[in-house]
Amino acid sequence: MTAKKKWSAEVTEHSDAMDLEDHIFESDDARKIAASLKRSAEHSHRRKAEPFQSAMSMLNFYINRAGKNLPARRKQVLEDAKDELRTAFGRDKEG
């Protein structure tokens, strides 16, 4: 990374997104990621949307930010976290 921060880091740090647990997206446990996102969304004063939408948006933001650099195994854990997040919020799983 250059001396100037990437726009995505700026968004994560200074947007009205929720406050996240450090290194949560590095976990290999989809349920742990979902639980952390749910907890953060429900307790954050920085979010503008409902907790489920904020949590899912942050997860999608991370996946999209990584793009093609995201290994298949890592992407699968994060995709599984989406289903876990839906379950945690009492929503139906997709597909």
C-alpha cells in the first residue's frame, strides 16, 4: 500500500458503517464471523440502516473489496457467513 491509504480503508474507518471487531474477517469460522457482525450491528451507533442490512452490507463490502485476490477457500467461509448471518437474524437462507 502506498503512503496514501486506499479508499476502502478510508471508508471502513470513517464512514457511518458499524464498528467491527479487529481481524474478524480473518476467522475460518463462518458462525463466529456472523455472530461478531450481528453483535457489532446491534450495538453500533454509527450505522444508518437496520442491523441485518448493515451487517450484510459490511460483509459484502469486504468480499467485493478483496475481489479476485480472495482465495476460493476464504470466499467460501465468507459466503457461509452470509447464511449464518441470515440464520442469526431469523431470516431464510438463500438458494
